[in-house]
Amino acid sequence: MSLDKNRQTYLLSWLKQHTKKHKSDLRASVLSGFLLCLLMIAQAALLAIILQKLIIDQTAFLTVLPYFLSLIAILFARGLLIYLREKINFALGQKIRQQIRQKIIDQFELFGPGYLNQSTTGAWSTLVIEQVDNLHDFFARYLPQMRLASMVPLLICIAIFPFNWAAAVILLGTAPLIPIFMILVGMGAADINRRHFKALAYLSGHFLDRLKGLSTIRLFNQGEQQTEQIAHASEDFRVKTMQVLKMAFLSSAVLEFFTSISIAIVAVYFGFSYLGEFDFGAYNGTVTLFAGFFALILAPEYFQPLRDLGVYYHAKAEAIAAADNIETFLNKKLPLDNGQQKKPINQSLSSSPSEISVLNTIEAEDLIVLSNEGMPIVGPLSFSLQAPFKLGLIGTSGEGKSSLMQVLLGFLPYKGSLKINNIEFNQLDLTSWQQQISWIGQNPYLINGSIRENILLGKPMATDNELNEVIGKAQLADVIAQLPDGVDTQVGEDAVRLSVGQAQRIALARAMLKPCQLLILDEPTASLDKQTVQKLAPYHIATNSITITHQHDDMQDFDQVWRLSNGKLYAIKESLC
């Protein structure tokens, strides 16, 4: 589906809003471009003067030597200004890209894994890397050039007009051809780039997904079929890429054509004027060599800002296509965002903050867990937990146990009532609440770094004694002792150098290191042997814990055990408190 004009106008406005914090950089870029224009006019004047004196006036070379030296100084100054302007433009684009990319990452954190798992890793990486990078030329090139495109030609016309009004009129008359063509080309460029981004996201996600499942694909002898699918996706991406390149090359070629025609008209005018065929344009009746050279040297520069704008107009279309996906994601409403003022978790409606612990109660009444699309997953459920508690939650796969935990983590929406310390959950400051939680999933994620770095994610400023203590509690000491680099051993991407059980123990150590009020564990020891599980005693890491488990022989570690079955909770073991 193509973008309508209203949507494109809105996205263009949305992009420009990001320059509000960087107006000084934008002004500096425009100012440097303006100064370059003045130096260019001075350079053209010096060249025309030198040619006039050497060819027409037959002046000695030593007489024009100061002009040559001035010309060299201007060339050096222009070089320095070009370098400075490029630095300013790059810094402007980099700052805004970092700003937008940080917003996307913050949105990832707020939505959580429940939402992110709806798309592939490749698609998300395309959004946060390629599509954000495609905004760079819009901010670094197009916006500064938009301002210069109206200033520089006018300044050049003002410089030419006192010497020959006909040349200035010719330039003014032919200039509108370029922006008119730019508008015609740009009408479909945003849609072409949008389809290109979509094809890239699909190819990235498809390829990465097949790469991760390479062993399974080979095991089931599906290599040839998957290769064909990747080939089809690659061909689609190739076609979309060629469409983008065709549009870019077509616009550049036609812009060069119109520019050449305009410059040729100026050259023809001066040529016939020197032959005596034209007798207009000069104020004293004679077209001088200085005026001709001055106008012809500046004629290409007159169109250069418009040509550059035509080139960067493609960057604008590319940015609008990228902004369509980025803005849609950033403006997507959070599942639990109801627009009300948020309250920190240590605030209670019945007690003062100094008289209560961070977490007192978790209560639910007719709670229905919803998907991100608003479809019910499990419920209605009603329960009450009074701190301190160690709850075991059991049930068959697919009953909604993990989804219930996703609600407590703030990653899924709900209907009904869910209260923390008598405060409705969707009125809580979600960031404050999540800082009080430690969570270990079924497949804990480890960054591509060392064991030390992964454990210290739980508490970056932890001492060596604290680190060694949690390593011992997580039964990692013997494992680390056998590794060549000890605790500084690299785990590899997706913890490829470790077994699943070792990765789970590192995740447990990380959770032990983080101070928390509520620990949520989703099958945290599923890949560990029974003896190791007994030694770990993970349920004593925090004062309050909720553990999803299928192991019925460790029920003695919980003071409460609930079963989730057919959308209802059944108490198997009640708290003695």
C-alpha cells in the first residue's frame, strides 16, 4: 500500500521535529555553505579579472601576481570550509540518528519480549540499524541544502546582474525546470523506497532464521527447499533495489541534462554577443570578456545547489519511507498505558512509604491476560499473595503460566483488576516496578561477552567477593575452574560455547547478584540434574518468588503451590503464614 500525501507530509514534519534540539548545528552548516558561496563568487571574479588582464589588456604577469596569490588563498579557505561543513553535517546526522535509535531501544525495553517475538530478529535489526541509518542524509544533506538552494542562486544572480542583466535573466528563467522535475520524480520515490525496506526486512529475518535453524533444516533434508526460498527473497530484494537505483540514476541524468541546457544557453548568448549578433545585456553596450567569464564560471555553480538538492531529494524520499516504519513503532501505544499519572511502587493508598516494604501484596480479581492484539489468553483469575511468599506455579504446557508472568513483568495487557500494594497495576510507574523484579526465563539470554560480564549485568558495581559468592551459590565454581580463561571466558553468540545447563546457572548467578523484591523464574533449572537443583536452592534468592515448574518432587521448597488448569487456579498447597 502506497503512502498518501497527508501521511508523507506528516512524516516530513515528524522528521523535522528532531532538528529542534540541534538548530545550532543546522545553522552552522547553512552558514558555512553561505560563506563557501561568497568565496566561490570571489574566486570567479579573480579568475575573470586575471583572464581579462592577460588576454584583453595584455598586462604583465607580475601585475596580476597578487590576484593569483589571492586566488590560491581562497582555494585553501574553500577547502577548509568544505572540510568543516562536512564535519558539521556528519555530526548533525549522527546526533539525530543516535537520538532516534535510543528511542527505539527504549521502546523495545518497554514492550518486552512478548511483543518483540511477534517479528524476526532480522526485521528488528533492519529497523534499528539500516532504516535509522537511511535517515542520515536527510538531516546531514537534504535539510541544509534546502536552505542553501534558495540562498545561493539568488546571491549569484545578484553578483552577475551588475555586469550583465541578460545572463542573470537567463539563469533565473531556466532554474525552475530543476525543482519541477524533482517534484515529479519524488512523487513515487518514497513508495519505491518503502517497498525496498520491506523486502530488506523480510530477507534479513528469513535468512537469519534459517541460519539459526541450519542443523534442523539439514536433519530433515530441507536444504534445497529453503535455498530456493532464500533465492526468491533475494531476487525480490534485487528487483526492489534496482528500482531504487533506476529512480536515482534517472533523476541525476535529467538534472544534468537541464543544467547543461541552461549553461549552454548562457554560453551561446555570450558567444553571439562577442560576434556582434546580440547587442543587449550589457549596460554600456559592450559585453566584456570579464563579464562573460564571470557569468560562465558562476553558471554551473548557480545550478549546483539545485542539482545537489535533486540528488538529496532521493534521500528525502528514502528518509520518509524509513520514517514510516520508525514512527509507527515509536508511536505504538504501550499495552498498559492508559494515560493516567503513574505512581512509584513504594507508594501505598493505606500506609505511608516509611511504614511498608517495597512489596506487600499482589492481588487479582477477574484478571484476564490479553495478547498484544487484545485477544484473551487466560482467565479470569482471582488470587491474593501476601509477602513474604514462595509460590510454585504448575500446569501443563499452553495453559498460560508464562503469559501470567508476562503481565506481572509489564509486558502484556490485561482486563479486570491487578493490584500491587493496593495500586492498580496500570497506574504504576512501570520502570520503577521492573527495577524491583528479577526474572529468569526458560532460555536465559547471555550477551556475547565473558562469564564475568554476564553475571555483572545484575549488579555492575559488584565487588569480587560478591561475584565469587554468587558463583559458588550457583554451582558454577567447578565449571569455571575447568575453563581456560576462568570467569573471563567468552560465552560466544547465543552462549554457543556453553551447555544449556551452564547458561542457566550463569543466569541464576546474575539473578542472585541483583537485589530484588520479587523473583520470577520460568523453568529455571529444566536443563539441570536433580542433584544440582537440590544444591542450588534457587527459591531462596529473594524474599518473594514465583516459580513456574514441571517438577513435582520439589514442592517442599515452596510455601504455596498453585495449579493453572483450564483457565483457573487451584491451590494445591496453602501458605502456613
